[in-house]
Amino acid sequence: MNLAQALKLKNRLAGELVRKQQILERENARRNDSVSKIDREAVWNEVVELSDKLGELKGRITRA
């Protein structure tokens, strides 16, 4: 993977992370009596996973 590809991947991961965080914020702001079709725990796990991937990729970009 060259530097340009790594930067594109970093931007894609960062955008995906922001979208997942927005979903989590929106779903956590719901009232308790409102039914949610989103599994907040699964979204949280995706946020953590994306964050880890993004951190690892940024480290590899810095070393390159």
C-alpha cells in the first residue's frame, strides 16, 4: 500500500467513525419509552473497532 492509498483509507475510516458516533449519539438521546431498532452495543463495538484500526493506520503512516 502506498502513501496515497493509506491516506484515502484513513479518510474513509475517519468518515465511517464519525457516522457511527453520530448514530450512537442519536440513539442515546432517545427517551426510554421510545423503541429503538438499533443495537447500541453493536454500534459501540464498531466505534471501538474503527478507532483501533484508525489509530493503527495512522501509526503506520507516521512511520512511513
